[in-house]
Amino acid sequence: MTTMSSVNIGRKPSVITLTDSAIAKVTDLLAQEGNDALALRVAVRPGGCSGYSYEMFFDSELSDDDVVTNQGAVKVVVDPASAELLKGASLEYTDGLQGAGFNISNPNATRTCGCGSSFS
């Protein structure tokens, strides 16, 4: 069973929730980077075959208007424009016979492409 939990920093609500498997994988990846100042930034950018595409990367530069939450040992950062499109979404990591990778389940997406990396 996969559970999800987050702790808000400040008054901003959590935008995207990481599953336990995603928290574990991101924690591993952050440890490999060896930089305690890094956060996982999740963003939505125009583009992709369905209109928007997801971006995830480690970032050490935060803006005052970013939505920041701690989920397990992971600091998750989302810019305000992306927050509107990601509200209620979850990030999961799977590692199985069909391949390994991150997947975002977004209740705001009305249409997704076949590759799963873009939506509208």
C-alpha cells in the first residue's frame, strides 16, 4: 500500500503529493548529488503534444512566491503558475518489469498524450 503525506511550510497549501516510493527514490537521488541545499522542483511548461509538459529537476534557487513543502526528507518546490495546474496531483515512482520511472497523476489534466509526459 502506498501512502502519501506532506508537511506545509508557511501558509501555502501542498500542491503535489509524493508517494512513499517517490520520496524514497528522490531521497536516494539527492544523496547521490551530495548537496543539502537542493530541492525537487516540479513545474509545468507550455509545449508537448497535448499542450503542457511536466518538468522535474533539482534546484537550489527558490523564489519568495514558490510553494514549498517538506515531504519526508524531500523539499518540494512549485512555482505559482505551475501550482494552479498541479493542484491535487501526485508523483509516484515505479520500478518494475515494464521499466522504472516517475509518473504524475494529475486530476486537472483533461487529456494526456501516449507518452504520459504532456497534458492539457
